Amino acid sequence: MKSFLFPKINPSSFTWVRPEGGVISKVHEWIEPLTDYEKSKDAEVVVVGVPLSRSSISASGASEFPDAFRRAWKGFTTYNLDHDIDLADISAIDVGDVPLHVTDIRKCHDNIIEASAALHTSFLNAKVCAIGGDHSITAMMVKGLHQAKPNERIGILQFDTHFDLRDLTDNGPSNGTPMRNLIESGVVKGSDMYNIGLHGFFNTKDLKQYADEKGVNYITLSNARKKGIEETVNQCLDELSTKVDTIYLTVDMDCLDIAHAPGVPASTPGGMTTAELLDGVLAAGCHPKVKAMDIVCLDPLKDYQVQPTVKLGTHVFLTFVSGVMLR
Amino acid sequence: MKSFLFPKINPSSFTWVRPEGGVISKVHEWIEPLTDYEKSKDAEVVVVGVPLSRSSISASGASEFPDAFRRAWKGFTTYNLDHDIDLADISAIDVGDVPLHVTDIRKCHDNIIEASAALHTSFLNAKVCAIGGDHSITAMMVKGLHQAKPNERIGILQFDTHFDLRDLTDNGPSNGTPMRNLIESGVVKGSDMYNIGLHGFFNTKDLKQYADEKGVNYITLSNARKKGIEETVNQCLDELSTKVDTIYLTVDMDCLDIAHAPGVPASTPGGMTTAELLDGVLAAGCHPKVKAMDIVCLDPLKDYQVQPTVKLGTHVFLTFVSGVMLR
Amino acid sequence: MKSFLFPKINPSSFTWVRPEGGVISKVHEWIEPLTDYEKSKDAEVVVVGVPLSRSSISASGASEFPDAFRRAWKGFTTYNLDHDIDLADISAIDVGDVPLHVTDIRKCHDNIIEASAALHTSFLNAKVCAIGGDHSITAMMVKGLHQAKPNERIGILQFDTHFDLRDLTDNGPSNGTPMRNLIESGVVKGSDMYNIGLHGFFNTKDLKQYADEKGVNYITLSNARKKGIEETVNQCLDELSTKVDTIYLTVDMDCLDIAHAPGVPASTPGGMTTAELLDGVLAAGCHPKVKAMDIVCLDPLKDYQVQPTVKLGTHVFLTFVSGVMLR
Amino acid sequence: MKSFLFPKINPSSFTWVRPEGGVISKVHEWIEPLTDYEKSKDAEVVVVGVPLSRSSISASGASEFPDAFRRAWKGFTTYNLDHDIDLADISAIDVGDVPLHVTDIRKCHDNIIEASAALHTSFLNAKVCAIGGDHSITAMMVKGLHQAKPNERIGILQFDTHFDLRDLTDNGPSNGTPMRNLIESGVVKGSDMYNIGLHGFFNTKDLKQYADEKGVNYITLSNARKKGIEETVNQCLDELSTKVDTIYLTVDMDCLDIAHAPGVPASTPGGMTTAELLDGVLAAGCHPKVKAMDIVCLDPLKDYQVQPTVKLGTHVFLTFVSGVMLR
Amino acid sequence: MKSFLFPKINPSSFTWVRPEGGVISKVHEWIEPLTDYEKSKDAEVVVVGVPLSRSSISASGASEFPDAFRRAWKGFTTYNLDHDIDLADISAIDVGDVPLHVTDIRKCHDNIIEASAALHTSFLNAKVCAIGGDHSITAMMVKGLHQAKPNERIGILQFDTHFDLRDLTDNGPSNGTPMRNLIESGVVKGSDMYNIGLHGFFNTKDLKQYADEKGVNYITLSNARKKGIEETVNQCLDELSTKVDTIYLTVDMDCLDIAHAPGVPASTPGGMTTAELLDGVLAAGCHPKVKAMDIVCLDPLKDYQVQPTVKLGTHVFLTFVSGVMLR
Amino acid sequence: MKSFLFPKINPSSFTWVRPEGGVISKVHEWIEPLTDYEKSKDAEVVVVGVPLSRSSISASGASEFPDAFRRAWKGFTTYNLDHDIDLADISAIDVGDVPLHVTDIRKCHDNIIEASAALHTSFLNAKVCAIGGDHSITAMMVKGLHQAKPNERIGILQFDTHFDLRDLTDNGPSNGTPMRNLIESGVVKGSDMYNIGLHGFFNTKDLKQYADEKGVNYITLSNARKKGIEETVNQCLDELSTKVDTIYLTVDMDCLDIAHAPGVPASTPGGMTTAELLDGVLAAGCHPKVKAMDIVCLDPLKDYQVQPTVKLGTHVFLTFVSGVMLR
């Protein structure tokens, strides 16, 4: 990892204690904070926190998710009983949070791009997993990936209730704009984007028209259900993989039904069930071209006391890594 | 609209500002408060608030739903992405709330009957959508419809966990009685009522016996699931439409599973999922004989912070209107 | 009932008032508190509260469930509309709570064993339904059953997200250990245990290895869904019934998805839906060899205001009794 | 007690078990449900629940307070440590709740009047303590007292943030009207009313003008604080006792600061502290002419989890009874 | 008002309906939205919403307060019973919210400065009351005042638990910096700042040293209590008025004890009581040199259900205006 | 520190990162986890977590307080503005949590005694501050102190709503018994105990009689208020210091009014205000004979979202240490 990164990425503020006897059973024992680049440079999973939500259109506490996510680790084992695999068999590191600025959002976004580029340059074997934060970070993480690998064509698989194709002219790179940001900046083609989960009354007509103009692919939740979520994901990835070199998975937690995700203020009635999202994420994790992912728009301050949404967000990450192991 | 109505119906207390440039994208920009009857008399959708819940057996804040419903509009677009239709293409007005009395419930009920009659007389093209309030209002809305159109035979499609066939002798027209009220007053025949959603341990045996005596049709949730909710609704409506001129749809939100509808105190374990209810409501909205509907028993004071139930109640209304457009 | 039991079992602290006219319609009118053993000795359903949760690994208020369960009765009718049966047609008694000690958990466990043995000796026709409390009570209830009927081979059907096979050496008979406790004490063979509902990242690998060594049968939730919950349960019970004399059903409410069971702190994303659990419990209730059951790990202090989880726990019990009537 | 009362007053739905050994230490062991009038006719304290809140202007769950109040008893001892007295030394009974009608509020009010009259006729030594319910019940309780003792001039001491002098013409006897109701019906003179606690921006000017016209006495919270709450109360009672035969104390819990009484939706910033209210109530309880009291407008459905407001409402009652013992 | 302001300040999104008969009794009937500058230019009170909290160090929903504040108006009368004055006797307008940008915080701050300057230029008789938002807005409101009246020396009276003197170098003009911002920009001298309310462990030592260097005046809460809040305020204002032309009052709601202000995440144990703050604000309102004020850092998303903090924030404003009338 | 302690006391699970540049400004930067006894043996403040609440009579989550307490540190500076002192000027260490057993409460209590003895033996200059946990731990901490210093006579200053003098015969050393436990075991004389804060209806009469028999000193909250809390504390300590060598301060957070301490289920209406408790604790901290203290019965699981009670509990600790510095 380039040395310039070190002052940028804060080492995780959570202690990592090597488990007694070296036997790993819980997630917080498995994921090590980065302390020695040389030792960790072959890590297969890299976690980076991106606690930015002041770029969110509505007041959001999504900035609190990286911390809540790490605190939730001790409630999960590394052993995946469904597939009889142990996540502890692959190496994972936590590089901490991207440093952010309180009042200069542009600088925050620049730091995210720089961090993403550095991570993709420094950890060549890794799936880089960004823990948001709001959806504005996706454009920055993908731009950083593009900087690191300028010759690779990048495609996106998006689980979302929204297009996230709003115009940047009015309010800049907010959480409503990441996909348009990538199209307009030429980093990803509209036709290399696949959105699964649109439904109901949560997108204006002009965004649909923009999507059509740019060739953005979208499968409504209703249609995805008819075909099966897993099969839908696989078909999208198959199409994508004929076109692109690298696939970026972005999971906007607002794709979930609000009854299943109380800690996502933008989630809606009629969204995905937990089971559907986990099936979709597993399928995505299994695809060899998926090299990076993020989980965004989860606001722990609005979650219920027993933290169903924080736990679900954590489960999404573990499910993705399970997919990686099943490749 | 008859002039006597004007002192009765309060103009909605929510501002309506014509969207800039005249382009409608959100629900609150689409539904106009009634200000000029002549201009609005051909409206296809008429919303009326019925904030009455002091007639509820248990303490209820369902009186707060009309306001919460209107405040929720700005969180929904008029564009229905699933069916590529725009609700803004049909005209909709909000006539405000039926005026109610604090301590004279009978007067409240009389006002509701009168308002319903006036609306059905004045807006001949409209689907009248009553936003409750508790379930006692359904009997009054249907009685008003009957007053307005005395020669039309009225049938009812009811989504509910309960029969709502309690005896009125003991406690008058409470929220447990609307269907019996209509049968006993001769306004609707038992055999013209179709109840979808009964299940579990939430009705006493004598109500079932009364239902059988009066020929009330009911399809338990379990049986509806086996056949498919949409097909069940369609079959009920087909049967009904051979018998009646006009169908009234009543959605008691307590038909939902309590995990999906925390803001409905009477909802129960084992009820409908959100997806099932929305499918059923869409099917009902599509039927040409459905001319009026209501949404009742949603108590925003018990909803969670991000308001999943208020949002779901609003989605039910928008889904119904989508069905109307798809006719 | 043996006299030594009387000082042990507290009469329920809830009033039972014989309904006027003798017509039973609500659950609290049906289940009588035990006052006269001779009159009640043929009861078909016996409810016993086991308000112990200080044996729980995490801080738990599951000790509050027996009271909350009884208070919830008045919200349920005895009439099961789905199957047109009336629970009031079989006799049910509530023997109150097992007396417990504040600081001597071993004494608590001994009391539970003794109470279970006494109940199984005294009420020969009864299905004994223990309302926990945490999962540690299951080992005690089964040991009591074994004491009462030492010649009967006992099998267990378990709905659970966890194996509950933790080692007792470190921390004694906590809520993580009941199944291992029974295996190690020789009361139940590992191969006579059937666990339905395992999934995700909630069991360490060594527990899976222990389960395999001991021949514990487990069907993951994912596999149970593929086959159908009801069919899965029936197949387990069929296998069990070829081997054992008596089947004990234990429902750890943490088998549910956390979105459906907010009042179960250990519930997880990706668990059972309400409908799945109720289907499974009904099937278990129908089997003639199921003679006892428990419901554990439901913490009313963490439930939401409208008490979805307490109501669901109560529904599980009523569904089980419905199965008993359908045998 | 006159026989006509028996069908009206429901026996309390809470069990009363004579404490073992006859030693009373908790409040629920002290207050006996009425079962035998002859045995209880000399009771010094009579508790009656008045679970009416459908007469409240805003949606209210104050109807749930009588039950919550009784459930809270077990959290309080009868021993008053501050004054070294034991409430168990005087006799107290609970006559249950006044029967109410679901949809006929007038009938509810008539029942309350009748119950109050019967209680004041039947229990000649008692302080009758009405547990509301909303403030509309005060007018009815006082009217009943007047019916029972038509020759006694009645005065009122009121702790309140509001005058409760609204016009009855528009909306009938709601919770905003009890004092005017009593003035207009000639039951109590305005000049025999003393209101302590007014402050801030919670009364319209016309109500103040009406109060002045009718000679209603009021001491603002600010002035009461300057003089001292206890001294203020004593001075009011001294004045009153020169004029009237009987004093009725009404405690509208909305007199409290909203930070101290979250379960009172109408409480306000700037209201009384807990300590001030308890001091005032004790002083009132000590006065020999105070023969009846009520506690109103406490909505347990809005209280926080640990029930600070329900506990405070219960403490108000116990403090009043302490005053009675200190007379 | 200068025309350039019109595109900047949004008219309030809340309807204003002239009360029937012209009699004003509630706050929402009194404060008119600005529609005609000429008619309103002599308004004595001007309300402006400043819904900016993305400049807050911690995730904050203080941006939601202007809306919550306006919705709370209908719960307050204009009649101040404590002082027998009616706020309706002075004219008040609501100019709506300052337009803000989603991702450019500097632009937000510039807009606030510009709006403040325009308001102070356009409404020469008015007390301008800014409803935040976080505390960063205070620096901008004061800079705007300075722009409008460059020849007036400005002093500040601050109720706060914090100095708000953090260094701007690191993170720009966040909510931790407004006082330093004003000192460093030369707009207000340190010695013209008076802070009341500091206590406990909520300021680092270096901030105290900076305050001392710059001559900032501060009276700890403990010392203010000893002298009396009102007297403390009066003494500060007396000192200030010998030095400056205009005094700006800033009320950081975090000066309150966290038990009294649950909706202020930064409030602390040991802070002011409600009564103390209201006394202090009234005294400030009475001083003739106080020409502008703000209320900041109140986050309605964290308030409890009955909204004690939102109501308290509203009461602060009404108390200030009462002081203005009592001048 | 004796080596046997090392396997007993877990090092704190929270990371300690030496602040950059060595400048300490926040509490979490000041208190170091114990890593090297020799280096830390002169520490003036020793923090030990005692996460035991399964010995609580009612279900309690007080076991979660040590973790919540440590997480709260970063919200407090070390600089005490009221007294212009910096806590960072004295050395403080965190030795982690006493290891506890899940199902053997006696063993838990033995471990606490052993840990306390070891700490008092090993850190001769330290004030040992135990962070509970429930009140049963106080007896154990004091017994350990007695073991370590058998020749010192120990006195206790207790802030509490309760005597905590329940009989141990029935239910063992629960949270209702610590003072009696110490009297009966001969460790502390009744007459060397001073209880401040008793009030209301929260102690049975027999406990008062026991207290009187044993000569326990108690000043009711009402009497303490009359004299002043600080003066009351000083008088108690003066009396105590003539009799004993060492004073142990125990702060049962249930001494607070429930409106100020929602996260203490046993707190009551009419208890201490925050300001009163902090004044009392400061006075206690200042006394040279106070060598150890604890904070108990604070249940973070019941606290509100912004954690007023956890923050207050933390403030109590910091206030105590401030007192120590002011000696």
C-alpha cells in the first residue's frame, strides 16, 4: 500500500485481540485491523468504513453504520452452517475509516476516491467492501477503482428501490445521484448498469426516461420475483460479464421492505424481504468478476433496540463473503 | 356539490401549491384541495378524511391517520414504475375532513353519512376514498352511498382479520359492528359481502354462526393463499358483479400481520404480508364496479419512528388508484 | 397431584372469573387456574410458567414472559376459525409458576425438574406446556418428564436458530446448553433430536462437529423451506416416532427472523417467518406422540409497544393446542 | 350501598389475595376489592376507576390508567417512610370501574354521576378517589357528590395547567369543560374554585376573562412558587373552608412539566416538578374538608418503558392518603 | 425587502388561514407567512427557518426543527397568562426557510449570511428570530447582521454548555466554532461575548485558555445559580449595553439538562432546568438592545413521542417575544 | 498486584490509544487499561467493571453498564470547568471486568470479593471505583476491602431510595440485601452506615425496624433537602470519620427521581434531582477517608436513545474523581 494512504485511513478504533489458542470462531476474531501492509497485502477481503452521510438529501445517521457494523461482529460466527464453510479460512482485514472533513463534502468525496484507488492498487487479491455511509459514496468508490485500474471496463449490479439517477446540477453529488455521476463522468456506461428492486411510487418519471436514454438495465422487483431473485441476479451477471472486466456490487439497504428494515429511513412498503436480498447477495458474491461492493444508507440511529437492521446489514456482508468462498 | 355540504366538509388544512412549471411529480402536487366545485366536479378520485376513532372499542389514535396520510404524500411520486403509468394523468381532489363532534358520536356518524351521500351525488365520476378513522365509519360511508344511489345494489369486498359482525345492541355502532350494521339496516345483504383474510383466534364462534346465517362469504387467509390472493379477489369480484351494481372496498389494516403493521394495534400474528395486501388491493382497484373504498384502523401514534404503517396505508391508496387507471 | 407439589407451584396470580352464563369465548375464560386437583386431574392441557432467565448468557427479561403470556389471553378467542374448532371443548388448567430462587440457579433448575415430574405424574392425559423463561429450562422439563416416565424413550423436535449444544463445563446449564445437557446426562440420545431452523452465522463449527458426532439430526431452514416446513416436520416426527415413545417439542422463539420477532434479542436476520413457524407448530401439535412442549427466550421487555412478539408467542401455544385437537 | 349500584360497578378485575400471615406490606395487599358492602361500609378510602377518555378533545389513552394504576400497586409499600405512618392502618377498598358505553358518551357521564352519588351515599366515612380517565369525569364526580349531599356547598381545589372553562355549546362536556360545566349547572360557584398551576401559553384570553367574570380564583405557578406550593395550597384551603362544606381535589396530571410527565400528552414545558405536585397534594390531603379527589389525563400508552408517569400518578394517590392519615 | 431576497427565501410551506372573525387565539393564527413586503415591513418579529445541520460534527437532525417548530404552533395560545399580555398585539411574520444546498456547505453558509443581511436591512423594526439548524448558523446570522449594520458594535449573550470556540482550521465552520469564527473574522470581540451555562466535563482546557486570551466572559451554571439566573442575565446585559449597540441572543438548547431536553443529543447531565432557561430568555427578551436571536441544536428526530423538546424550543421563542412586549 | 489476579480480571476490551502528542483531552484518553502492574501500581484511581445483574430480584440489564460506561468516556473531557482542574493530572487505570460465571452466582460473588481484595492490596494509593452491576456487588466489594485491610474499621455512605436491608435467608445475597449482608457478616456495623435519600413508599416497615435495631443512620431525602445535600453529606462524613478508618461510598442510581433517570428501573417518583446527586457525590469525593466507591443498578437497556442515564452515571464517576482531586 502506498505510504500516502497511511495518514488518510484511520486504523480501526476497535481492538483486535488474537483469540486464545488461535482458534477463530467469531467474526471480530477473524477480521484483523491493518497494522502491517506487507503481512496483509494478499488479504482476500478488505473492509473500509466510509462514515459519510452529510451528503444525504434527508437528515441521515448512516455515518454511524461503520462503527455499529464492527460492534455487531461479535454476534456472528465465522462458520456458515448453510454451506459448511468457514470464513476464517480466508484472510480479511479492516483498514479503518476513510478520513472525512466536517464541512467540506467535496474533500470527503475526494478522500474516498483516493482511498478506493489506493486499496485497489495495494490489495490486488482483495474484494474491497465499503461500509457506508450514504449512496453518494458509491460513485467515489467506483471512481477510485477506475483510477486504480483504468483499463478495466466496470459494470455495476445495484440492489435498490431507486434509480439514483438524479441530476447533479442542482445539489451536487448527493445520495440521489451516484449512478448518473458515473454515467456523466464516463466511468461506467448506462448499459453496464443493472438495477434490481425498483417498484412502487419512489421514482419520478423523468428518471425512468433518463435511464432508458442511457440504456440502464432494470428489473423491477415484481419481475425479479416472478423469475426468482437468484436467477435474475445470475442472468444480469452473465450479461454483464460478457461486456465488462470488473463488476461492482452496490447494496442500497432501502431496497428492503420497511417492515424488514426499520433502520433504513428510505426503505418502503413493498420492498424486498430479507430472504430475497440475502439470496441475491449470495449469488452476486459467487460471481468471479465481482471485485468490490458496498452497503449503504443504513442509519443505526433509527434502528430498533435489538438492532434488526444493523444485524441484517452485517449479514449482507457475511453472505457476500460466503459467495466469494463458494466461487 | 350541494351547498349544505360546504359547512360540513372542512377544506384540507394542508397547503397545496401548484408545482413550478406545472409538472407534477409527487403525490402532494397531484391531489388538489377542493376549492371550486364546478372546476372539480369531474374528478376521478375524491379523498375525504374521516378522523373518528372515539367509537373504537379500544383506545385508538386512528383519528390521526388522515393528517398523517396527507403528510406522507410528499414521500411518494405519482409515477407507478411497475405499470409505467402516472397517477397525475387522472384528476384527484381532497375535500378535507368530515366535521365531527367531540362528545356526540351519533352526530359524527350522521355527518359521515351525509358527507358520503353528498360526495357520491356531487362527484359522479369519482371513486370516493375515505381515510379513517376506525371501522365504524364504513357503515356510515356505505349508508351515504346508498342514500345517494338508492336504486343501486351494493356489495362489499372486505380485507379484514375480523368479521366485524358484533351485535349493536350492547355498545352501539362501534368499530366491531359495521358489517352487521349494514345487514341489519338492510343496506347490504350478507350474501353480498365478501371477507378475505380471516384467520387464527380473533373471532368468536357466534360471529361465525351469524355470518353463516346471513350468508356472508368469507375466504380465510389460508385458503386465499392457496388459491392466490389476486385470483381470490378476482373470483369474489366476479361473483359480486353478477349480483350488485356497485362494489365498496373496505381495507381494515388489521388484516396485516402485526410484524408488517406495527401501527395497527389490532393487527395479529399470522396476518397478510404487505405484498399480499397490495396485490389484493390492486386487483380490487381494477374492477369497474368498485366505486368507493376506505382504509381504516391505522393508528399513527403507535407506529414506529420511520412510520412503516403510515407509509403502507398511503401505498394502499396509491395502489388502489393505480388499479383504477388500469381498468 | 402429589402433595409436595403444592408448596412448589404457585397458583397463578391472575384472577379467573367463570364467564357469565358459562359461555367461554376468550382464552382467559377457558384456561382455569388449578384449585382442585381431583376436579382437574384429567385436564388435557396443563400450562406452567417457568419465569427463569437469570441463567441466560446475555441479560434477558424472558422471565417476564409467563405473566405477559397470561395477560395476552384476553386478546384471543378460543375459536379457531381456520379449522372450525373451539379450544374450549378441551379442558385446560394453569398451575401457576414454578417457584424460583433469586440467587441459587441450581435450586431453580431442581425445582423445575421436580415440578415437571410432578405434572407428568399427576396429569396423565395432559400435554404439559411450559412457558419460559430461557432455553435452559428445556433440559429441566425433559429431565422431569424422564423422572416421571423412566421407561419411555424421549425424542425432541426443536425449532431453533442454534444447536444449543454448548459445553456445560465452563458456565453450567445456561440457555446455550440444553440439548448437550440432555445428551450428556443420558436422558435423550443425540440421534433422537431433530433440529429445524439452523441457518446463517450463529453456530460455531465445533458445535456442528459435536452434533455430527452425537448423531443429532438437523434440517437447515433453507432445506426445510425447499421441502416445505410442514412436510419437514412430519418427516422428522415420522422418523422419531419409529424410535421413541414420547416426543417433546421445544420452540426457541429465536428461530424467527428478527423482523418478525423484535422481542427476541437472539433472533436473527434470515430466520423463519411467522407463517412458517405456525405451520410447523401445528404439524407438531397434530402428532400423537408429542406430549409436552415449551416456548422459550421471548423477552417482553424488548418487544414493541403493541407487543407483536408476545402475541406471536401466545399464538404459538394456541396453534399447538389446535393441533392436539385435530389429532 | 344501594343495591342499584351493584350492576353498575364492576368488581375490580384484579385478584386480591389476603397476604400470608395477614401482614400487609404492599399496596396491592392493602386495598381490597369490594365484595361485601356491610363489611366495608366504613372504609376510609374508596377507589373507583373511571376509564373514560373518548370524551377527550385529542386522541387519548387515559382510559387505560385505572388498570395501569392497579398494576402499579405492587411496586409500592404501604409504609410511608417520610412520616413513619402505615397506610395499612386505615381501611381501603376498590369498587372497580364505573361501567361505560362504547358509543354513547352521555350515558357514560350519567353512569359516573350515578356511581359517584352511590359511593358518597354508601361510604359515609370515605374519601372517594376517582382514577380517570380524562378531565370530563370531574364534573360528573362532583355532580354525583352534589346529588348525594345536596345541602353541602362544594368547593374545588384544582392542580392544572388549564382553566378547563371551555364553552360546552360547541362540543359538549369534553375534557376542556369540567369547571364551566359545574359553574353553569350551578353545582359549584366560580368563586369556590381555586386553580393552582396556570402558566405559559396554554389558555386563551377569553377563558381568563370568563374566569374573572365568574370569580374563579387562580394562582399562577409562578406566583405559587414564590410563596411556596404548600403555603399556597394551605391558603387556598383556608379561604375555601370558610365558604364551603366539602372540598373536592382534582389533579390534572398535565399540571406537570412535560419533562417530568411524559405520559401526559397535554403536559407542557414550564409546568410543576414532581416534588411540587407531591407537596401540594399532601397539603390537600391533610385538610379535613377534602372528602373526594380525582387524578386525570394520564395516558399510559404514551408513557416510557419504565412507566415514570404511571408510577407518579400512583404516588399522587398514596400521598393524598398519607395526608388523610396525618389529619 | 430587497428583491434579490425573494428567490432565496422560500415562503413557508405551512398554510396560514386567517382565523374566522379575525380573532387570533393560537400562535399559528398570529404569525403570518410573508406575502407582501410593503404590508409587512414594519413587523416587530420576523421568523426565519435555517434548516442546516449537515455542518454538525455529529450526525444531527436539527435540520428538521424549523418544520417541527411551525407544526407545534397550534399547541400554544398567543395569550401569556403569566404576564397578562397577548402576543397577537404585535405583528409577526414568517419569511420561510433560507434556501440551502445539499452538498455545498459553504454555499449554505453564504446564503444564511445574505438572508440575515437582507432581513436586517428590510425589517428595521424587527427582532429577527432564526430557528436552526445547528450552531454553525449563529456565526452566519451575526455576520449578516454586521453586513446590514456595519457601524453597529455587536455583542452576544449565549446560553450554552460549550464555549463553541473550536479551531476552524481543521474542519471549517462547524457547530463547534461559531464564537471563534466571529472573533477571528473581527465581527464580534471576545470581550463582547457573554456565555452563561458552562459546567461539567464538556469543554477542553485549551478552549478555556483561548476564551481567557480573547476576554470572552463566562458565568458557569453553578455561579449563575448562586446569583440567580435572571440577575445573572441582567448583569451581563447591563455590562454589554455599555459597550455595544446591538445584542444578539443565541440559545443553544444543549445548555439544558439532558433529562429536560431528550431531543438535544448534545445536552448533558447537570445542565439547566427548563425553568432556569425560560427565566433567562425572558430577561434577555426584555432588554432593549437585543435585536436578534436564534434557537439551535434541537433535533426533533431524537425527541420522545409527545415532543417535550420541540415544545420547549417553541416555548423559548414565545418567551423571548413576551420579553420584547414587556420592554 | 498479586499474580493470581491476572486470570481473574479481564483486561478491558476497549482499545486505549495514547493520544497524539501525548495531550490528553478526553476521558478515554486518560484512563489507561492495565497492562503493566509495576508501572501502574501508584495509580490514584482504579476502575473495575462488575457486570453482574443476574443476582437482581427483577430482570435487570445492569450487567451492560460497565461497557456502556466505557463507551461514554469519549463524550466527556478531563477538564472540569467548574473547578478549573484537569483529571488528566492524576493517574487512572482500568483493570477490566471481574470474570463472572453464567449460572453460579456464588462464584461470581466470590470472584468479586477476591478481585476487590486484590485491588485494595495491589493499588495502595488508589480509590477503587467499581462499576456495577446490581447492588449485591457492594457487599462483595466491601468484603474484599475488609479482607485486604482487616484492621481498618469500615463505614459506608449510601445514596439510595432503599435500605437494602432485606433478609438473606429467603433468596440469598440479591440486590436487596447488601447492607444487611455486611451487618450480619460483621464486616460493617449498622451504626457505621449512613443512608441518604430514603423517601416515599419504597421500603417496608420491618426494614425500618431492622435499621433502627442495628443503629443504621438514615437521613430522608426530605430532611436532606431541608439541610442541604452537601451539608448533609459533610455532616454524615464528619460523624463517620470519628468512628471509622475507611469510608466506602455506594451510589445506587435508584436514588434519583425516575424523570431524571429513566435507565434505572427501580428509580421512583420523588427521588433526587441530578444536581442534588452530583453535589452529594462531589462532597463525598472530597473527604479524605473515602477510599472506594461503586455505582450500581443502572440498566442501559432501558435508557432512552440519547442515553441520559448512562451519561449521568458516567458524570457521577467523574464528579467523584474531581472531589478526590480537590481534597
